[in-house]
Amino acid sequence: MAVILDLATQGAQMLLVLLLAPLLTGFIRKLKGRFLRRQGPPLLQPYRDLLRLMRKEAVLAENASWLFRVTPYLVFAATWVAAALVPTFATGLMFSWSADLIVVIALLGSARFFLALAGMDVGTSFGGIGSSREMMIATLAEPAMIMIVFTLALLAGSTQLSSLAGFMLSPAVGLRVSAGLALIALVMVAIAENGRIPIDNPATHLELTMVHEAMLLEYSGRHLAVIELAAWLKLLLYMSLIGCVFVPWGLAPSGASTGEEVTGVAAYIAKLAASGVLLALFETSVAKMRIFRISEFLGAALMLGLLGVLLLFVTRTLQ
Amino acid sequence: MTVIAELWCVGGLLGIAVLAAFIGNERGATAALYSAALALSLAGFLFALHHLLFGAAVADITLPLGLPWVGAHFQVDALAAFFLAVVNVGGAGASLYGIGYGRHEHEPLRVLPFFPAFLAGMNLVVLAADAFSFLVAWEFMSLASWALVMAHHKEPGNLEAGYVYIVMASAGTLALLLAFGLLAGPEGGYAFDAIRAHKISPLRAGLVLGLALFGAGSKAGLVPLHVWLPLAHPAAPSHVSALMSGVMTKVAIYGFLRIVFDLLAQDAEWWWGVPILAAGGGTAVLGILHALMQNDVKRVLAYSTIENIGVIFAGLGLALAFDTNGWPAAGALALTAALFHVLNHALFKSILFFGAGAVLTATGERNMDRLGGLIHPMPITSFAFLVACAAISALPPLNGFASEWLLFQAILLSPGLPHWGLKLLLPAVGALLALAAALAAACFVRVFGIVFLGRPRSVVAERAVEVDRWSQGAMITLAVLCVLAGILPGFVIDAMAPVVQSVTGARMPAQASIEWLSIVPVAESRSSYNGLVVFFFIAASASIAAYVIHRFASGAIRRAPAWDCGFPEQNPATQYTAGSFAQPIRQVFGTYVFRAHERVEMRPPGDPGPARFEVKLHDLAWELMYTPIANAVSLAATRLNQLQFLTIRVYLSFVSFALVFLLLVLALWQ
Amino acid sequence: MTGRLAFDVSHLLAGGLVLISFMLLYQNRLYALLNVFALQAVVLALSVAWQAFVQGAPHLYITAAIALFFKAIIIPVSLHRIIARLGIHREVDTVVGIGPTMLAGIALVALSMVVMLRVTSEADSLAREDLAFALSVVLLGLLMMVTRGNAVSQVIGFMSLENGLILAATGAKGMPLVVEISVAFSVLIAFIVIGIFLFRIRERFDTVDLEALDRLRGDQYRGGQ
Amino acid sequence: MNAITISGVTFLLIIPVMAAAILAVLPGYRLSASLNMAAAFLTLLAALSLFIWKPATGPYILVDDLNIVFVVLNSFVGFTTSVFSASYIAHELETGRLTPAHLRFYHAMYQVLLFAMNLALVANNIGLMWVAIEMATLTTVIMVGIYRTEAAIEAAWKYFILGSVGIALALFGTILVYMAARPVVGEGQDGMVWTVLIQHVSSFDPALLDLAFVFLLLGYGTKVGLAPLHAWLPDAHAEGPTPISAVLSGLLLNVALYAVLRFKLLLAANPGAIAPGPLMAAMGLASLIFAGFMLYRRHDIKRLFGYSSIEHMGIIVFAFGMGGPLANFAGLLHMTMHSLTKSAIFFTVGHIAQVKGTQTIADIRGLTVTHPMLGWSLVVGVIAIAGMPPFGIFMSEFLVVSSTFVRVPLLAIPLVVGLLVGFGALLLRLQGLAFGEPKGRSAPVQASYLPMAAHLGLVLTAGIYLPPPLVTWFQHVASLLG
């Protein structure tokens, strides 16, 4: 019985993220439009896009290989699994133990790996640009992310997201400099990883500036749809990650009652909305930076992460 | 008795080597000899595995060979058994590959005799249980591999490669020799048992550590002792490159383990982990950065070997740090991670070199910028290669990730260490490793993307055809092993438990019993990873998505010319090349690491001539270390050489000066 | 009383040899050098003969005879011939000037004295003094070979060195094989002299003739590294 | 004078003399060559007979554990070299570098040389030893000059002059030893009989012994080829007929070394005398490092290996200088192995120079392609001489280096550096010679591979398995050497 219930919750979460992801993106687009004194696309536009793309036939370049066709599903699967592993409204999900923060990062890494390969598959110059830049960004973003993980893990003594969240809820935490640094670093990494302004502009197709989009140029129809969905999932994932780690309030503990879980969902949606607003504000208020400034941007994130770790030792050994 | 069985295998291999010297040129000899080598390697592997799994007693035997009053001691304990397994699995793979690949060899007599000898040498290093036999086997291994590097001695650069290799190798051997000299003591107790019994002063122990780090490190390819590796490994025939990169470096690591973790165990000090960690971290990052800058496939792979060696050494340093600071449990975790990575690297690096070899036979090209699009003519090869790329880039659920994950888990235990230095050093090393991992991903996206994807960049690439079944078989088998080790890491860890137990005195909790076959380094609340479930989830969700879409949405496909943002370009030269792919990363790291500077030479407007772009990279290890040494030697040689051209009178005056000098000594000596 | 006398005479002769070695160093004309060397040979013969008499060792007379006839007569004469034949010009070319050479010689003598003084006197004093002189003669001969440029003077240096040896050998009371040794050495010297003649060695030991100089002593071609 | 009773020694000495006499008059190369071989072989048998049938020690003849090593080694290499020289000389005759007259002379001298060396080895009387060594030197001088080219003559001349001075110094040392002995053992005969000396040496006058040793070390050291007394060695090796180079490196150096060792024993047995060890160690080290650097600029293949002989003599002398059971054992082993390996290398090089018609390294490339047998045996030989396993030299170097590093770490560093430098040079040349695009003539060669195969086989076996009797024997000698 309990197993069924657990399975249900797990499944619920997976469906939830899947459903919420487009909505979040739509919400952000809408907001950005508003901030720019525009009407902005309707809130549900992403769903419509998805459905339209799904119904279209997929056009493949002549020399596209099997890898090109498999990649979208792999990317989607990896991202989805990763997103499913991050506690959204409840900790202690059935399979929460089957992976930890490092695995989540690695899953996103494999998604990127295959996407980059797909970008090079057709053999167009833009695909190459996209892949190469994407990997360059990743080489800086990933270590930064690992540093953040270190900070949190050393803080909580665990890389297990549920126990992390649990620890963050506990009074033992208090206010910590390193946690703050980690938060800033995490936000920066999240921006970079999701190709948001100032790193990359998801809305642009201006050849020389695009990174993520350049890899997708050759995709169309259902493949494009799946990949887009994966990208939205990723955004959602990062937001829920920040949420569950740094503002874990409202998370339903393991074996919680349905009531708590409902409140959990509510809190979760509230967090998403909040972070969406923040992101939209941020994106409208800054300009995109040149591609080679990115290294400095992410380098800063990496430094912050490392600093967080070191400070952690200081504070730890002092107290 | 495992040791005897293993020795028989070695004897068999040597026999094959001798036989090969005579029948090497016969028709069908190649296949026969490689098959024999394959059989023996498999036998060796099974014996070792049996010893490892069923925890047989430490087997020991002394033959009346080698140093007369010491004899040749051979021993198989858990550690040896593990490395025997690694060596022989690599050897078996290479032999299997060789059955097919060997046919393309022009001068089989330059390869066939030395290949089994090389295998035998590596086995012997692991089996040896006294200093003399160890060094003999060690140097024999170097020698055999040198001969294999010289197999294609007419190709430009190979002579230099072989020379640098053999000199570095013997420098390393001399370092180990000195180390053993200190360990054995003036009475010359060269047997490992005697050495274990013989306690030495802290200073000397430190010295031994340094020498071992130099000796084993130079063979394994620690920066800055790595310079020979990217020259020699690519020069050899590909299956030999696979052995050298995948297996021989591991034998070097075995040597280091044996000396520092076993023979020196009782003399270890708390700070010993520090230099190893530093070397490991630095090596990892520098190695992979170099790899990203290379255009020769095999060279890239060689440099990536250096990176992985760095990772392994970092793991060893971690283990030593934990051990020497009285935390064997953590040490066990770190050591497990390191050993796991040893196994993994042996597996996927072999596949990668096999793949490179396959490409070489199919196209005759090693330069990435003349390849491309090989995924179409060579589906099997490219698939195996892809798996290996994903594994070496530490992507879940493959084996590379499992070991890296364990390593990170070990690093996360650093706060438990008493010493400040270590506390602060470990996270830094962790950052380096993370950086290395990310760069590795970039590096292998580059390799696979440029070589196998896109459009052919040359005629040879267009004409490529898939390689023979044997080679495919070898690659696929190893790929399967990669996947298995990735999704069922628990069993591997348990298999390594006795090794770790024997070395650190502690072991990781038994994994096989944990539900759902996930692995738990310390405690589940802390961290756990389940490759199987992740694999299952990914497979499930991918196929569900695919099914749903094809079922309910469109499954239609239309082939069309590439869109390429509206202006497609037919010339494959417009694709991203290896160089251009690496350019952003070169921009970021190059200036510090390679003193890279780029020079663009644009024609004036209206001039139809092509623009030139060139990049200069420097390997600082060469410029700061080796060139000065070489210059010094050559200077000394030139100066001293003038003594060759003197007159007899001057030579006589030397004699008389010597005489007068000695007489003076006598006169003044009390 | 005889012991006293024996000592004095042999001492005198040995000292004479050292003195003559200095004279050899002093010469700067080849013929004069030859003559001085002949003189040294004579003195050596005397001292050997004296030793034979004192020690009552008749076989030493043979050595004395060899010294007299071979070294004092045959060798100088033949060298004289060679100089004439090969048209070697008559000066001794001194690589190091006469003065410094003398100083060095004195230093060497002093050195040999010091070294010998360390010898405990239980080895009887006669032998000890003889040895000291012999060592000086040897060293001076060596010095001559080193500081004199042309073949003849170097041969002479070698021979005076060898005189020192004979002096020591005969001084060593009851030493066996002395005769054989002196014979052997004479053969050696004969070889050298013949060699000089055969190979037309004009100026220095190490050129057989002039254009040979470049190709000889090996390894002067520029080969690939 | 009951010294020479009929025994193995008698044959050891008589056979070569008689052979020399016959060969001097015997015309016809084939016959003389085979006779040469036969005589050498008989000598070898005589030497071996010494094991079973050890002669009594007389005032002139001594056969003990120390010199029997040298004697047997000497006769063995003497024999194999004669086999090699048969095929080598045949070729020289074809190319007309040697005339039949020369050949008679050559073979006779070869036997005289063997005789002289054997005599030097079995001599119990230090005077006799001196005479024998001088004889050996003169013989080799003549053989070195046998080609009558300017280069050969100069080499011979240089060898002759330096050798003579060395001889003179050695004689002076010998006299001094006698002087030191006389007060103790009395006048005459006994003062030069080594067995007597070693009994009473403890009461000799140390100062005289020191002085004597200085002269002996320099005198015989010149023959050993220690720097800075080495100058004659490379040229003599380069310009003479290759069999003689082989004998020089393989045997004559050993004989001189043997003499040095004998006197080292004397000194070691006298409490008051200076320790000869440091002196020898220093000279050995100097030679090793010096030769190591000299190897780099060599362009003549035989001269190259001449320098390598200097290097190895340096190692051996260093080992004996270090002393102690391990180092002495290593020294003996190294000496044996070096003789075998180096002569094998010279066999190979001789044939190579003949087929390629040059000794210039730069003109010889890719031997393993054109002449696989020669090329690979060169590779094996050089690898062995460079001290790589599984060959015997590695074992001795292993022992020397490791034992040194424990006892005097600071000495081990220059030692290792020297070894590495030499190794680098040899391998550099080897790769050029054996690999790469072939260069120079590629005519087939009729060579006798048997001698080199035998030598290298022995060296290989020794590297893996030393038979126990040999070991105990070496160990005993090592303990003698203190």
C-alpha cells in the first residue's frame, strides 16, 4: 500500500514538473513582455507551440545520422529524470535516494553532451559554433556547480537533496556566509546553464551571438518540441533546486499527510512564480555580454563557490 | 595456487614471443599468435578473478632465478590479483583486436614477438615480490614496449618518440632502483617481506616516497614527467597504444601502490598525501587541456590518459591522506574510487584506441581535420567509440561516472581531517578534478564530433569502410563491460573490497546486499547512487516519450538539405574543425597554460588570396625542464669533447698531474 | 766502515743523477742534450756497478754494462743520426720556459723528499735516500717529457725517467729480475727510437706527418647527431 | 726453482707459445686461422682443467680463486674471438687491407698476446706479472698499427708512448713494494712473491705501500683506461683490427684491472696504509661520467664503444673501490659481463663496418632492415651494455647503485647521473644505426654469428639465472677482496 502511495507521489512529481515547465516559461515571457511595455505572448503559448511542433513532420538533413534522431529523446529523458529527482513539493520521495545532487548535475551534463554532438552531426558551421561555445561554458559552469555542491554538502554533511533540504529546515543552519555565496554562485550558474541573458538570449536567432539555439538549428517538428521541453524542464529544475535548498519552507517531509503535500505544492508554485518574476526582472534590466566575457562571469561563480567552501572551514573550525 | 597458474601464463606468453620470432612471417601466423595470446590473457584474467572473488590465500613462490641469494619471489595477494585482472582484461581485448588489426601490419616481425613479451612483462611486474625481479620485469616491460614503439620506425618522429621514451623509462627505473636500495638497506634484503620488516628513518622514507613518485610517475605520465607519453603512445600500433595507455600506466600505478602503500606503509607520515594530491590534480587539468589542443586523434587520447592518471593519483593521495591521519574507512573509500577508475580507464581507453586504430585502418588518417562523417560507414565502431567517450566524460549511468562520483564522495569527507593544510587542499583538488571532468566532456565531444559526425573532410574519409569483425568484437565487448560496470558498480566495489582491506585495513560497506543494488559509500542519508535505476529511468522515459509522440503525434520524416540558418554551404571545409572547436577554450586557458598566441594574417580588401591563421602553443614542461637539461648535456659533451683532440704531450701531462696530485695527497695526508 | 763508504759513494752517484736530470732540463740544444744524457747514462752505469760491488751481486754488472753501452753510446749516436737524417732542427722547442721548468723540477724534488721522509727509517737509510733520488729522477724525466716539444727530447725524457727506475731497482738490495727488467726496458726504448725513425716523427710524437694531423685523432668529420 | 711442474698452467702457457711459433712460419690463411682457433680452444680446455686440477702454488705460478675467474674468461673470449677473427680476417684479405705476410704476423701475435695475458694472470711474482703485462701491451701496440694507415700508426704510437710511461710507473711501484717487503721477508725472490707478501704485509711500512700503490694505480690504471689516463684507449679500439678491439676491451683491460686488484688486496691487508677504496672509487666515478659525456660526440662506431669500455671500467673500479660483499660481487659480475658483451658488440660492429665499408655512424642507418641478424644483435648487445634487463649487466648495476645509495647517498647521485648520460648517448646512436630509412651498402654478409650468439646468450642467462657454484665462487672472491 505504502509502496503504491510512494509510487503515486513520485509519479505525481514527475508529471507536475512536466506540466509546469512550459507554464513557467510562458509566465516569464509574458512578464518580460510586460516589463518592456509590450503585450507579451499569452501564458499558454508554450503548450500551443509544443502541440503544433508535435503535429508537424520532422525534417532531417540528408546526412543526419541515427545519433541526430535519438538525441532529443535522450536529452529529454536525462533532463526529466534529473528534474524528477529534485524535491519540489515533498522530500523523501521513493527514488530520492537513487541519486544525489552530483548525479543531477551529471545528468544535465550528459544531456548537454549529446546535444552538443547533435549540433555537430549535420556538419554545418552554426552547429559547430553552438556546440563549441556550449561546451566552453560548461567547462566553467560544471566546476562552479560542483563547488556549490561541496559547500552545501559540507554544510549538511550530505549530497542527498532530501537530507539537504531537511538540514536546511533544521534550526542548526543559522545564517551562513558560505551559504550566501553558494546561493549567488548557484544563481549565476543557473543563468549560464539555461542560456539566459546575459549569457545567451533564448529568443534570438542572431547567428553570431547564439549558443544554445545554434545547436538546435537543424531540428524541427517533434524533435524540436522535445528539446524545447527539455530546456524548459531544465529551467524549472534549477529554480526548484534553488527553492528546495535555500528556501525549503513548505516542503512536505517524508511520509507526510496529503494535506501537507497540498500545501507543499502551493508553496512550490509560489516559489516558482517568485523566482520567475525575479528572472524576468533581471533579464529585462541587463544586456547580453560578449561571448568571451562569459568565462569571466563563470570564473567569478567558480571563485565564489571555492570561497564558500574555504570560508566554510573557517566558520566550522571556529565554532 | 594462483601464482603458479599465472606464472604458467607468463611462460606461455614468452613462449609465444619466441615462437613468433621464427614463424612471424608465415601466413596465418598473425591470427594464430594473437589467438594464443588471447587465450593466455583470458586464462590469466580468470585465475586472477577467481583469486579476487573467492579470497584465496596469499600465494607465494620462490624460484632460483634473479639475484642468487634472494631468488625470484613471486606472489599473488589481493592487490596483485586485482591488477593482474586489469592487465589481462586489457591484454585479452588487445589480442582479440589484434587478430583482425594485425593483418594490416606491413612488417609483422617487428610487432608479433614483442606483443606477447610486453604482456608477459606487465604480468611479471605485478607478480614480482622482490626488488630485483620487480625491476627486471619493469624494465623488460619498458623494453618490449619500446621495441613496439619502434615498430614503425620509418615514420617521421617515431625515432625521437622512442628515444625520449626509453630514456625517460630508464630514468624512472633508476629512481625506483634507488628507492629499493634505501628500502632494502645495506645488507641487501631485497625480498619484499624483508623490506616490510626493515624499518627506515623518516627522512629516508620521505626520500623513498619522492623517488617512487618520480619513478612510477614518469611511467604513468604525471606532469611534468609526461612528455614521452604523447609521443610514444601514438607511435605504436593502435592495439599496443591501447595497452600502453590503458594497461601499462596502470602497472605503473601498481608499482606506486606497492611501494608506498605496502612496503612503506609503516613509515608513512601525515603530509605524504599532499604532494601526491597536488601532482594528481595538476596532472588531471593540464593533461586534458593539452588533449583539447591536439589534432592527432591518438595524441588526444594519450593526453587524456595523462588526465585520468592525474585523477587516479588524486584518489591515491586522498587515500593516503585519510590513512595516515588515522581514518582508514575514508581511506578505503578513496582507494576504492581510485582502483575503480583504474579498471574503468583500462576499459574505455582501450576502446578509444581501438577505435582510433579502426579509423586509421579505414582511412589511413590520424589527423582529425581530414576526417569526419565516419558514423555512416562505420556504425559499430562509432557506437563503441561513443559509449567510451560518454564513459570517459563521466556521464551517468556509465562506469566513468561511478568512479568519479565515489571520488567526490571521498573528497567530501575532508572536514574530518585534523590538518589544516589537507582540509583546505582537498576542496581545491576537488575543484581541479571537476574542471578536468568538464574539460574531458568538451574534449570528447570534440573528438567524436569531428571524427565521426559532420561531413567527410577528405576523400579518404568518404571512402572509409567498417573494420573487420574481430576488431568490432573487441570494441563491443569492452563497451558492454563499461556499461555493466556503470550500472552495477556495487559488484565491482565488493570485488575490490579485499584489495582495499589488505591495503588500508578497512573496507567500504558491502554493496551487493543493499536493496535495489545501489551503492552507499558511507550512509544512505549521506549519499547514495543507483546506476541501475538511473539507467532504467532514462531508458524508460526516453522510450515512453518516443512511443507517446510516435503514437499520438506525427511520426513522419522528410529528408532535406541542411537548413543552416538559410544559407547552406556545400563545401565541407566550412564545418567547424578541431582547431576552431577548441578555440574558445584556448582563449580561456591558453594564455596561462600554453603561452598560446594566435596570428591572423588578413589579405587587404580585394585580394582574393586566402587569409592565414596560425596558433603557437608551448608545452612548458619541455621549455622549463627538458630543453635546459638537454642543452646542459650537449654543452658538457661539446666542451669535454675537446679532450679528444689533444697531443700526446698533453695527455702525458694529464698523467703526470695525476701522479703529482696523488703524491701531494700522500704528502699532506695524515 | 765499508758501510759508511758504500753509503757515501752511492749517495753521491744518485745525487749526481738528479743533478744531471736538472742539466737535461736546462739544455736548449739537441746535441748538447744528447751529450748530457750520455753523461747521465755513464753515471748510472757507475752507480749500478757500485751497487753490484757493494751488494756483491755480480748480475748487476750486466745491467751496468747495458746502461753503459746501450744508453751511453748506441742510443745517443743513433739519435744523432736520426736528427741529421730527418733534418730535425737543432733547438729543443720548450713548451714551458727553462726557468719555470727548473722551478717545477725543484718543487718535484722537494715533493719526492717529503714523500720519502714519511717512510719510516726501518727501511735502511741507504735504500731510502736512493729511493728519494730515484723518485726525483723519475719525476724530472716525466717533467721533461711534458715540457719539451719535440720527439727526441721527449725520448730522452723517457730514458732519464727509466734511469731513475734502474737506480731504484738496483738500489733495492737483492731485488730479483733487475737484469731482465733493464733488458726489457732497453728493448722498449729501442722500439721508440726505431719508431721515431720509421714513422718520420719530426716534431711531436703525435704527428706522423703534417697533413695527417687533421684526419687523425678521430671523429673530426661532421656527422649527423 | 721447482715452480713449473706439469699442470694445466703449463699447457695454458705452452700451447700459445708453440702455436705462435708455428703460426709465425705457417703460410696460407685458412690453415693458420683454423690452427689459431684450435690453439685458442686447447688453451680454453687447459684453463678449464684448472678447476679440477689446481696446480701447487710456486714462487712464479699462482692459481687461486681470484685469478681463475680471469683466466677462464680470458681463454673463453680468446677462443670466441679467434673464431670471429677467422671470418673477419678472411674478408680483410679479400679487400686487400691485409697481406698474407701480415696475416702470419697477426696470428702469431694473437697467440703471443694470449700467452702474455695468461702469464700475467697466473704470475705469482709481481715482477713477472709486470713483464707479462708489458709484453701484452707491446703486442697489442703492434697489432693496432697493423693496417699501416696514418690513423692506425698514430693510434699505435699514442698507445705505445702512454703505455710505456704507464709501464714505467708500474715498475716503480713494483720496486717500492719490494722495498717495503724486504725488511720483513728478507732479500731476494720472496720479496716479490705475492703469496709471501700477502702473509706479511701487515707488518710492512705503510708509507712505502701507499707510495707504491699510487704508482701502481696510475701505472696499471693507464692500461685499465681510467680517466685521465685513458687517451690511448678509444683510438686503439678504433684503428686496430676489430678482433683486437674485442680482445683489448674484453681482456687486456681486465688483466690490468686484475693487477690493480692484487695490490689493492695488499694495501687492504695493511692496517697503517691508506684505504685504496676511495681513491679507486673516485677515479672510477670520474671515468664513468667523463666517458658518458664523451659518447655523445662520437662519429666513429668503434671509438664509440671504446669510450663505452672506459665507462664500464669506471663502473667496475668504482664498485671495487666501494668494497663490501655486494659491491665486490657486482664488480666481478660486471667485469665478466662487460667482457662478454663488449666483445660480442665488437664482433657485430666488425661485420657491420665490413659490409657498410665505413665506420662512420652517420653513414650507417636502418641495419635492422638491411641486415636483420647484424642489426638485431647490435640492438641486443647495446641494450645489454647499456645495462637493461634481462641481461647480466643490469644485475651488477642494480647491486652497485642500490648498495652505494644506502651507504653513501651522495656518491650514488653522480653515479646515477653518469649511468643515465651514458645510456642516453648509447641509445641515441643505437636508434640511428639500427632503425630508420636504410643508408649505405646493403650487400649480404657472410658473418659468423656463433661467437656473438654465444656471448649474448651467456649474458642473457646470467641476467636471469646465475648457477650456484659460480655465485658461491664469486662471493668467495668478493670476500677475499674485502
